[in-house]
Amino acid sequence: MGKMMRFQHPNYYYQPLRREAIAGLFMFLFPVFLLSLFTPFSHASPSTFSESKVLKPRHLPLLESALQRESSNNEPSDLWAPLADQGWRPCLALVNAPSLPQKSEGYLQVFLDGGLNQQRMGICDAVAVAKILNATLVIPHLEVNPVWQDSSSFMDIFDVDHFINVLKEDVSIVKQLPDEFSWSTREYYATAIRATRIKRAPVHASANWYLENVLPVLKSYWIAAISPFSHRLSFDNLPSEIQKLRCKVNFKALVFVPHIRALGDALVHRLWYPLAESQALTIDDLSGNTDRNDKQRPQKFVVVHLRFDKDMAAHSACDFGGGKAEKLALAKYRQRIWGGRVLNSQFTDEELRSQGRCPLTPEEIGLQLAALGFDNSTRLYLASHKVYGGEARISTLRELFPMMESKKTLASSEERVRIKGKASLLAAVDYYVSLHSDIFVSASPGNMHNALMGHRTFENMKTIRPNMALLGQLFLNKNITWTEFRQAVVEGHQNRQGQLQLRKLKQSIYTYPAPDCMCQA
């Protein structure tokens, strides 16, 4: 079959064969060829190979050494120690804060795309823009994600009443437009150019831009709709009250709906107090610590956000060891999702890895964790929507960490019924568990990594940031020993465990909340 694929490929040049050989080959392959004529192209495509193909470890010598590593008794004692007090505290209160004006300038609508965490940041910006304009904010509209196809609304994900109540002294917020503006819908703006839609809001626009371009629309029509809205407010040169308001929205006003919090609490509880299956508590049974749990010491656990979905793999243009079939599958997916907007990189795989531009595979994040000192008794929670390659790709990580858990292993199908197939709700549960973990590690930078890094900084919690460039270079060295690898990883991550970093110009306030939203004690 492999020969057939090479024979059919337009770039494969073959030597002339004897007539008898050609005839024999034709008779052998004809049934397969005939079947392929009636098979949909998408099914015959190599894009499905990764879900079932057994993948060999790419770093076998390191893996073998990691599997034989010593127990945590001989590891550094500060691995699980909480992050030391860094002398900074959340600081959201304003002295002599201006009161909310009695009269609003009109209704502000925003339409947010992206995944859960990109939308989360957009919601915070929307509240800030409404404050700048003295507008009444309509609960933001969340677009259907083109990759995950999730149509969950704001109210499906976040506790809307809590959101409005926490911000009632700062911004006027309504759940929906009054009847006289019911025409202002997503469909209305999709059919033609409308005077009330602001379509060209610049990325990271200033406060003055909104006052000059959006406020006149509000004054003329009493309503303005901004679409698209992701990353549409600057992080710099804004009044202190606006910066603190953004953090107040992100860290105080945005909480998940009760059933997400209940499921998250149940998962955290089961990670803290692993029980026999017959003793497992249901969400309904969970009401604080029970008598039997009072006698147990809560076990520590680490959350790994494994950002290795098909979307990420295709976008990166890196080689992940699946051979030609994987490369063709990712190229086809890249073309289908992004057209010509995302092309194959002109850099080689080695160059991309040495620059830290390739997402870590499950095998690689497992080796990093093992090198840091986590052993096979570590309770690890895997936060991920869908891993590209499925169980075949995760098996090495599971071999290194047999105590690995996830939503599926910790919660019953009945408990997961309300989030099944809904990427935003699945991500919300993972976010909640990640926020309550002793340590959080993200396999690759991204929106969830950035959001949780900022949130855990705000709460002074340990968060390990992988040194992507260092790890890429280490994994390229096929002659490196386990001792050398381990020493380099430990040294390269000593100052990447949640130590507070002050925000620099153009950096996100949601990733670096100090000094805008935190004060030195």
C-alpha cells in the first residue's frame, strides 16, 4: 500500500519496469485502486492517519532514562513548595473613584471571536471601552469558533448576574437591547454596510480613537456595534481607573456558571483526595470536606495544559515525527482552514525548534516534567480539548506519569453531559481546575497559558513557563545524556516558576497584571 501511495504521488519518478512486472503489479493493485474510486477523498486522505498510527518515541534514550529515574525522595525539596511571598498584592480599589454618570451615551455591542480565553480578554476590553465612552454595554456576543464549532453564549459560560452585580458601580450593563433596537443583530450587520457598525477598529486602539470614532455614532444613533473586536484596546497610555477596571473584570467579575464551578470543585476534590471508585463523591454529595477527608492530607497535583491540537500543529509548520503522511495531512488541513493565509514556513524544522517556535509534544513535555523532578507518583491533571494523534500521541506521557487524570477519567459521563461537545465549556472546566492546582505548566505559549499565568500571578501561585528555545535545542541534541538534559532543564527553569514580572510596554495586562493592578505591600 505504501508503494501505491508513492506510485500515485505526482512528484514520484520511477524507473521503467518490464512489461511483465507492470502487469503483475497492476493485477495486484487493481482491487485497491478500484475501491479507491468509490471512497470519498477525505477518507482516503492521510489526514486521518494520526488517530490510529502507533508513533515511535522521538527521544528514546532520554525516555528510557526518565522511566528509570529515582523517586521524589531524592529530588529537590522545594519542587512542591508554594511560591514565596513576593511583596505584591491585588490592588483594584481607586481613591476618590468617579461615580457612574446618571445618563448613558447609548448602547455598545461587541462581537467576539476566538476561543474561550481570547473571548475572555475581549470581554474585559469591552467593559473598559464602555467605561471610556460612558456607554451601556450589552452582554457581548460570542461568535461560533470556526475550528471547534462551539455556539456557547456568554450566559452559557459565565455567571451573568454576578458579572453585572460586581461591575454595577463602574459600568451600566444590560443582558439584551430594548425592543426598539432589536434589529441590531449579528445577521443584520452581516448582510450589508451599516452606519451603526464600526468595522475598522485598529488593533490596540487608543482611548482617543474610541472617543473620536465611536462616540459620534453613539450620539447619532444611540447604538454602536463593533465587529471584529478582539485585541481592539491598547495596553498602554490609559488612565489608572481603566487598567484597574480591566483587572477587576478579569479576576473578579468573570466567574463561570454554577454547574461549571461544581464540576470543577468535584475534580479538584478528587485530585486532592483520591478515593476508591466505590467511595467516589458525586457533585451532589460534595459539600466541603467530609469526615473521612478530614483524616486525609490533601495530595498535591500539577496541571499540564497540553496545547497540541490539530489546529496548533498545522499552524506551527513543524515536524512531529509522523512522516510524509502527517505532513500531507497537516498541509491539507492548513489549506482548508486558513486558505493561503498560513503557509509552510521557509525555516527548517531544526531552525524552528532552536528558536522555540514548535509546540512541545506530549512526549517532550513529559521529559521536561521528569527532568524537573516530578516522578511516577505525581498526580497530573491533563488539561486539553483534543490532542492531535489521540492516545497514540499521549501514551508516552502516560507511561511517564501513570497517575495522570483528565475530565474523562475523574468525572462520570452523567457529570459531563452538560459540557459534552462544547469546547468553551470543556476549556472552562480545565481553566477552573488549573487555577486551583498547586503547579500549572503549559506545554506551549498561547491564550490559555497567558490567561492563567496572569491569573495565578494575581493570586501568587506557582506557574512553570517552559523555556521553549532551550528545550528545542536540547531535543535536537541526539547525543545528550539524561544527566546533562536534567541539569540543563533544572537550571533553565529556576527563574520561570511564577516569579512576578512587571509589565513592559505593549505587553498584555491580563498576562502581567503588575504594576497596573497590583501594589507593593
